[in-house]
Amino acid sequence: MTMRVEAESGFVLHVTPYRETSLLVDLFTSHQGRIRCVAKGFRKPNKRGISRALFPYTEYQFSWQGRSDLKTLTSADALGAPVLLQRETVFTGLYINELLYRLLHEQDPHEYLYQQYRHFVNRLSVSGTDELLLRRLEMLLLDELGYGLVLDADIQGVAIAPDRQYQYIPEQGLVELINQQKAKGLSLQGADLVSMVNGDFSTRSVMQAAKQLTRRVIDFYLGGKQLHSRELYRQHLMTASVEQNNNQYDQGQS
């Protein structure tokens, strides 16, 4: 039986060329979850020489049909002007889209996650990267996937002590460190964990702990696959550093 969906709100997560004139697109939709479609002829220029573009971070109304997992995209109508991220926000957008593309299962609805993602990209385009919103969106994604972080007790069920050090082991939980010897890059202070549970991210140490924690857990569930967005950001930072050093050298010679 052919499945038809009309006017479903969604965002473009990932696009790759397909054959000569088409695209393979992964969409994150409000009621259907992640959907993969072939957009036939979208790369073929019209009479004015213009191809049909699909912009990330821009909400659309999509329609598609098909019997298999690979649907045929029949229409894509933007609900507003294309969103074009600037500077550092480009890498944040690439990162969160890649997470959703890699971790979400196809045709598995996540309506609340969709609402929070829409809020996140709207804020990203207007105000720039909000680290707290990013951490909360990462944690929500893990929770929606069934990998929710248990931060109020260790794996023995013992409440977290603010003055103790812990390590988070994916698929198990928090483990108190033996002899309280810090494991480089892996230890979490109990006080920071308590703050996270209470929703208090006001100190830098809590934000750093949240970043460390979500990265470790996300990397685990990626199964060793590297995120292209992280590599692009590393290259960007290296290039910026080289340019800064060159400018300082030129100023010193003038």
C-alpha cells in the first residue's frame, strides 16, 4: 500500500546528490520523525536555469509518497525565508543536524524533540550559539532515544555526594572513582552533577561537566563513527589560529 503524507512540517537534516538530477534527503518531521526521500529532478535547472534548493534550518511543509523506506518527495514549501547561519553558528547547526541524522531511527516520531529543535535553530539564527540550549538539546535527544542520563545516584543506587568524584559509564551510569583519583578528562565532580539534576548550569564548571558528559555518551552511541561537523570545526579553528599568527607577524614587521 502506498503511503502518502501531505503538508508535514519538517526540516532538512542531510542532503546528498543522487543520480544526475536528483537528491537524497533526510528530513526531521514533526509527526513522522526522520524520513528519507528521493527528491527527483531537484538538481535539474528550470527554464530560468535555477535548481530547486533545500535549505537546512528552514522549516518547510513537505509532502511525500511511497511504499518502501525510501519515499518520493513530491513537494517542499518553505514556511519562511531561508535561514543562513553565520560564523560559528554554522558549525553548531551542522553538529546538531548530524547528531539527529546519525542517531534518530527512521519513521520514529519525536514530537517534543522536534519542537525543541525548532526553538533551538530559531535562537541559533537570531542570537547565535547558546551553550546551555545545546547541552539541554543533547540531553533531550539521549532521553528520547532511551539513553537518558541518570545523574542523581550511582549504579548502586547511592545518592551522589557533592564532595566525591565520579565517572559515567554509558549503559550503566555513574561510578564513584576508587580512591578519588581523578581520571584525566573523565572525572565528574559530585557537586556539578547535583547542580545538573537541579537544573542549575550557572557556573562554568557545571557547563564544562555537562559538555564532557554528553560528549562521552554521544560518542559511545555513535559506535566509533566520527562526526564530520567536529572535524570541520577543528579545521576552522586551526585555520583561524594560523591567520591570527600571520597577522601578528605582519604587524610586528610593519
